[in-house]
Amino acid sequence: MQAQQPAMCSEVMTTTGAYCFGCLREVSEPGVKGQLHLTLRCGQCKQVFCFECDAYVHESLHNCPGCEFLGAG
């Protein structure tokens, strides 16, 4: 059984042009209409995820897709 990776627990501020590593939707600063703004960063691979993808990772996958893809896990 593979060890669980550290949680994505740090909320980060992003700028326009940043994308969620999980769903590729654009994330931006709070207040920008039509874009996601609550983003979290994996402490290990440093990839940014939107709230929905972060929840999916924790509730279903149990492994960070960024770490798996980049071989950081």
C-alpha cells in the first residue's frame, strides 16, 4: 500500500493566466468574474488546484495527480 502524500493545505493567491492542474480551468485573483479564485497548492509538487479538484483528490484519489505525474511522490 502506497503511503499517503501530504495534504494540499495552503491557500495561495494566483494571478490571471494560472490554471488548475487537475481540470485546467483558469484561476485568478478574488473578484475576477467568471474565474475560480480559491486555490490550493500541493506542499510537495507545488502544483495549484481549484477547490473542487482539491476535494476530489482528498475524497477519492488520495494521491496528488501532480506528484504522480511529475514523479514527486
